[in-house]
Amino acid sequence: PSREGEVRHALRAAKRLLLTGLPASEIALLAPNPVPYAALVALVASEYGVPVVVPRPLRSNPAIAALATLLSLAPDFEWRATIEMLRSPYLRHSWLDEAQIDDLERLSRERPVVRGRAAWWAALDPISPEPFGNPDDPRMPLAARLLPEALGAIRAGLEGFFALATPPRSATVAAYARWLQKRLLGLGTSAAEPSFHLAAAALEGANAVRDRAALALVLDGLKALVAAAGRVPPDGPQPWPSFRAALEAFLEGPWLAPATTAAVRLAPIEEGRTVDVAHLFVLGLSEGEFPRAPRADPLYAPLERVAAEGLPLQRSEPGEEASIWWQLLGGVRERLTLLRPRLDGKGQAWEPSAYWDETRRLLAIPDEAIHEAAVGAPPLPEEAACAREFLIAAAAHGGE
């Protein structure tokens, strides 16, 4: 009846297969849109003790999260994000040492900084110690204890940090991409050029394999943005917020950690073209999920196209999804399990995908082979995948 029911049915079956000794690499879990399933799969897999790898937003990778925060700093330099980046292990800079960052945090708490360079500079203004008399007076603020030279050094370091994290106000997409690669990632820079060297810090860290895969996707995304801008001439200057919004939208897209043969992967259905497994579970075969609803025409409404303009309604690349689907089915050696939620989020009937019906027709799957789980129905005791579920199942079925 629901997406959760789909996930529980699939992972119960996957756990039974794993307990027989079947390698996790022989089990595939695919969905037309993995995003609404990712959190459910992670939660239920943890409950059942099934090892899984689920897609997360690209920015969930710590190195990319640091990059995303850097992109968002200028021009306001919000307090929490600035302090976080000054302490980040993914950034290399020599403007402020650890003691100076500690002092800066305390100074910006004593004279609170919310955002804005003016607020940061105000927090670093010297205060005369004379009104406090005794230097041991606990009421004396840090700005009165530190020498003006020390406060000036912190300000100079912070100005250097701000300058490097501030992009051009207006530039072409290609120029912004070069700025990001050089100043933030440190790619193609000499030792004398200022940079945060985020890429080097990530690739020399404890999670280099994971971070390398994520950084490679970011570079691919930058290339795609540059290429897209070049296809719409002229590629003139644009304001920084426009470029940042496009890049941040890309960073919210799905990302899979490097593959491991010790876990079941939840992946997009497009990966089915290369799947060769014993057991395949396909989630989300409801209407509108696959095939996906066509994108809205930016120029004409459907009635305008047909009635007013006489333009035919056509799907872009109409054979692509069909090709994906039939290639996917061809890679299953033992068992194919198709699942779909039959109720939507409002409890209304959700019709099956055309591929659900067509697969049933071509494979001559009879009605009795379709299992329709009742709303709220517990599994049978022998199907339970964890102790809590077994107790619920046993109680529901009379303790048999």
C-alpha cells in the first residue's frame, strides 16, 4: 500500500537471500527515482541488519559540504559558517593559526557577530583596559586584554580569508569555473598562488577514495555548466548568485558512494542497463514514476499546442525508457520482483506503470502471482527480518 511497504518487502527478501550465503553483489535494488526511497531504505536496512549503500545528495559528502559552505560565505560571511570553515580540515590556509581562531571566536561572541564584514571589524576593535584597572578582573573583555598588534594580526588574517573566499561579482560561467577550481579546490595553481587547496586536503585525508569520487562528480558538473552556457550564445557575464544557484542545485543531486561488493546498492533504474544479477528488485512501478511524466513545455500549454498552433505532443527521446526497461529485464538470471505503492500520499488509488502491465502481459504472469499486502498487515513470523518484527508477527498470528 505504500513506499515503506515496498521497501520492507524487498529488504526482507534480500535478507533471506543473504542468509543463504548469496553475495550482496548478486542482489540489485533499483528505482526510477531513488530519492524518496533513500531514507526509507537506510532506516529499514539498519533495522533489519542488511548492509546497503543508498544515494545521498552530493553535498552530503564532507568534502563537498565544505565546498558548498565556502560557496555560500560571501558576501555576508555569516558567523557560524565562517568559524566552521576556519576550522575545517578540508581547508588549508596560513592566515590564522589555531590560537588566533580561538581568540576570534571568543571576540565575536563577546561583541556578537551575526553577519557582515562591518560586524567582524567591530568585534576586533581594541578596547582600552584602563576602565577595568585590574588585568585579572573577570569582567575585562578579551579585546582589552589583547594588544592592538595582536588584534590587527587577526584582522589581517581574516581579511585574507575573506578575500580568497569572495568570487568576482560578475563573470562568465567559464571564468567562475576557473576561479572555483583554482582558488577553492587548488587545481592548476602554483605554490605562490593563494588557494584553499580543498582538493589536496581531501585526497590526502583518511577518506581519499570516497572524496575523490565526489570531487570528480563536481568537476563533471562544472564542465556541464560551462558546456551548457556555450550552447546559448552569447556566453556573457552573469552575477555570482546565478552561477552559485546552478551549482548548488547540482550539489543537491543524487550521489552514490564508491561501490562495494559487501552491500546491496539502491540505484537509479538507468543502471539496469549494466545489471547482471541473480535477483533484481524494482521499486516504484506506479503511474508517473516510470515512465516519467513529460516535462512541461516552457512555451506552450498542451491545449495551445494542439488547438491553437497545431503542434504535435511528443515525448523527447520516446524510446529511451523502453530501451532501459527491456535491457534491465534481460540482466536477471533467477528472480525478478516488481513492486509498487498502490496508494498515493493522500490515500487515493495509484495506478500501475504501463511497464508493470506490459511486463505481466509479455511474461504471462497470472493474477494469483500478484501479492497485494493489506494496509498495516504484519508479515508472517517466518518472514520477519528482526526481533521486533517477529514479536509483532507472532502476536498477530496467534503465537503460532
